[in-house]
Amino acid sequence: MLPLGVQPSPSRRPLDHLPNSTQTNDGRSWSSKRPDVGVFTSQLRAESHTFSKEGSENLYARLSEQTVPLPEARSVPGGQSLYLGESWLLTYVVQKVINADIVSNPSSTTTLQVPLPATVSDKPDNLGYDTRLDSEEIEILDIRGAFVLPDRPVSDKLIKTFFECVYPAFPIFDRTQFAQLYESNQLPHIVLHAIYAVSSTMCSDDVIAETGLESRNAARKTFLKRAKALHDADYETNKVTLVQAAFLLSFLWSGSTDEKDMFYWLSIAIGNAQGKGMHRTTQNSTLTLRDRRLWKRIWWSLYVRDRHCSANIGRPMRIRDDDNDVEPLDESDFEDDIVQCRSITSIYGNSNKVHVLYTIAMSRLSVIFGAITLAKFSTKKSSHGLSQKELSDQLSEWHQQLPPALKDGDGDEDGGFWPKMLELNYNQQLILLHRPENSKIIVDKNLLKSPAFTATKKISAIIDDFLALGLLRKSQLQICPSLFSALTMYVLMARSPDHMQRKLAEHKARLLLLACSEIAKTWPACSWIMMLFETIFRNLEKRSGAQLPQVGRGGGSQWEAPMQDGTAPRAPQDSHRESQHEQISLCSFQGQNAQTPQPNVFYTDMLSDIPLHDQFVNIPEFFDQDLLNGLPQDFGLAHDVFPYLMES
């Protein structure tokens, strides 16, 4: 039995069976070259006869011959199970009619996940043609590079990045079994390419250079196209694997109007997960204990993403609480991940208790997130919906019940990264719940004391820490909605009739836009947020008729796009200073015709404990010419900002 539900099949081959495999320095077989398609296809055809099974059209008939399995067996791998939903007529026939005596026995409990008959394949044989991939389809995949992998050292670094930056938040694999598959070259190509694509966003520049691809965008595009090619060709038939791959692809999309956006892939992942029955309790399931734990982690990862994507981009939630009865996560669901990982190599990382507690806490917070979305934005207002106070109390209770390890993380090796990420999400939800909905709201001092503005200040303080500690790249897949939420509140603050409040809003927004500019270097989606708010603040400045100091060549707006000769604008000087503000000098960008730069004065956030380090604050970084050249009305910037991502 292969872990993770992966079974040898004619439609997918382990890598070490491909031609042109080579041995790495440590003796592992690895191939980064195209296989011989003719040999590969003939091998597949030979295997299709070796693994002789009857077609899938016989599935229902064979299920009727099976005895309803007892949950005590618990030996069925997740990839070899079938979900029998209660309303399905097949379920009724198999469980209520044919096996009526067993099911009606008070001492027996029925299971929703049953073993697939061993004699039935996953392809039909009664269509008059071979439904397996033919040589032409394999050749197309070969041309698209679907079987080409990076050199093993590069692959190891990308895998390591994934386990350091993504896996702690979304533990969708069994770490030990993943390592076994990877080391034996049996990890599905679609999973590898999906991981490479996500990791190419977050890895160091040196790793990108080692891939041999010209840029980070080119690397992300290449791996994304390969994963999509395998998915669209139905090369992988294992649904658990497809859930994992589609989930990872939900972090990758080309532009703001891309049809295959995060929700497209997330919907595929959720649909396949529900098709396997992951949305239902496995308490009485015949699945192995490892798979039951894995399925729970996968399902709650999908749940967290669904709630966040729904609220963040205004889409309906794909997961209805009424349809699922999966138990909440607890520490026992991570026992395999922690106990059995000590013997595997360092590229797979080590799970620690903070990671486990973070995942559990985030899953519980996401339940409240969904309740907030339903209460505020449902098309059908329910009398049973929770009030703002009830939801606020739930958030407060959740926050108060956090374990100490998630509250006092500043002394941790990573600067308390995961507790801070949890705090960002918590404050983002406070903003969503308490933000003013009246567009004609008067911004006064009372409003600035509201939970939404208090949460905004806390987000700014955490972003300040991330800038100073160099943690932005690690956070980028999840941090953009928090930046968006906080910047929205600063736009409201900038509309205040009070001059000082407006200046503070501009200053605080400037810090967040600096973070956006840093993230946009590796995560293009953040540039949309940056361009949006630069435009908004520039327009607010014009409407207010503010007189700004003359800077550079002829002065201009502090939010102004670069001049035609390529010289970036300088930030305005501000003589105002209060005792609680930390003064920082900024070196102005020295353009082609610029004079000797003069220091300009900005201020760090009042609530920030860590002053923003000089190395992070400089005009060339902040006013990125490529990002500021022109702004289309839809803020998509598809052809200018994403030259390597538009082809799919």
C-alpha cells in the first residue's frame, strides 16, 4: 500500500520508471529531462494489460455484492474509498435494502466511506474506445514540460520553502508519507509542480536563479502551466491528490480579471473533497487512522481558505456548515506529523506545537469569520442570524482563550511569526465586523476609537515588525487582505475634517504601502492594492486642495506617479513632530537629473515598538517605477505588470 492514497495506475507513473533517470550524489534516482514519449506510452499500454480490471461501469453492481464494512476494520486507504451520501439512491439500495439486516442491527454503525471494489478500474470499458491517455496526449504533456522537473538540489530547496512557509498554516499532507514518496520518486508530478509554483513566490532569489528560468514570474508561470496541463489532461485520477494540488493552485492566478482565479481552483478542491466525503465525519469510517487525521486537516484547510476567500473577494461561501459534520481539529490530529518526523531529512522541516496550535486556532477563528460574512452580507436576512454584539463577543472569547504560546511569541526564533499572523487575521475580522457601512459617515474622534480603527493600528504595528524583521516574504500568501483592510480604514481617516488626522492617516498608509511595494516584488497581486490606494490618496489630496511643499523638480503630489523622464517623485517634508514619534531620515531617490538629495522626514507608527530600520525605508523601494507607470481603470495591469503570468 502506498501512502497518501497513491496507487500505481496506467494513467500515472512513478518518476523512477521514466527513461533518462539519473542518479544524484546521494544515490537517489531523479530526472530533470524529458522522457522518451514512445517508450513511455508503450510502457503504459503494457501496464494497462498487467493491471487487468473490469471497467468502472461495473462499480454499482460490485458494490451491491459487498457486505457493508464494519468501522472496526479501519484499514481502507483514503485513495481507495468511495463516499456514499445519504440521499444517493445507490446508498439507499446498498445500505437500506440489500444489507438491511446488518444496518438495522443496533450494535452496528454504518460508514459513509466504503472500500472501492478491488476488481473495478477507474475508467470505463464500454464506450468503444480506450479512455486512457494515448500517445498524442502524452506527447502534448511532454511538449508542455509536464514531466520535466528541476535539478534535485533545486527541487529540494523549493520543497523546503514549502514546508517552512506554507505547510505550518495548511498541513494538507502527511509529512512522513510525503517524504517517503518524494525520496522514492513516487510523488505525483501535479503535486510537485503545484508546490514549485507556490514556493517560487516565497523562496530566495538565489533559488530562482538556480532554476535556470529568467525571473520569479517566469518560474511561477512555468510550474503553474505544467500543473494545469496535467490537471486539464486528467493525468492524475486520485481524488485526494487532486484535492491537494488544486488547493495549492488556488494561491496562484494571473490577473485581477483571470477566470481561473483563486476561487476557481478552490472550488475544484472543495468539490473533489466533498466527492470523497471529506466533509463528513470519519468517526465511524473504515479509513486508516492516518488517513482520518489527514482528511480532517485537509478539510479544515479548505474551510479556512473558503471563509477567507469568500469575505476577501466577495464571493459566496462554497462550504455550508449545514452540510458538514467534521469534528473540530485537536492536537491528536497532528500526532503523526510530530512524532514520526524525527528521522526524515531537514528539507521537510519539523512540526512544533506553535504550528499545531496556530492551525487549530485559525480553524476556529474561520468559523466566526463565516458567521460574520453571513450576518452582514447574506442575501436573505435570517431572524436566527447573530447580532454584531454576539459576533464581537465570540471574537473576544476566541482571543481570550488563545493558549499562552500564541500570545507571547516575541521571543521565539522567528520573532513570533505565527502568533502575529493569527493576530493579523483576528484584527482583519474586527475591521470587517465593525467598519462603518454608511458612506456619508462623519469621521470624528469617537469613530477613531472604535474597534475597527483600534484593529487597524494593531495591524500597522505588526506590519512594522514584519518589515523590520524581514518576515514579509514568508507572510505574503495571507497578509494582503490585512493590508487591504487597514488601508481602507486609513482612507476613511484621511477624509476627516481634522488636518492632523488626515496627516496621520497619510503617514500610516505610507508605511503599509511600503509593505505592499516590498511584497509586490515577489507577489504581483499585492501591486493591485498598492496602485489602488496610491490613486485614492492622490485623488483625495487633489480634492482637499492641500498645498504641499515644493520638492524635486517643480514639486507635486506625494502620491504622484514617476515623471516622464523616469525620475521618481520625492516625498514631501513635514516639519511637524510629536514627542511620541520616532524621526527617521529618508534618502531621496537620485534620478537622472536630480540634485543632491536632501533628507525628508517621516514618522513611524505611534504604537510600534520597533522603529522601521533605515534599510527598508528608501524612495526607490517605495516608488517602484514599474508599478507606478500608468493605472488602468480596472487596476488589473495584466499586460504591464504580469508579462510572464498571462499565458496559461
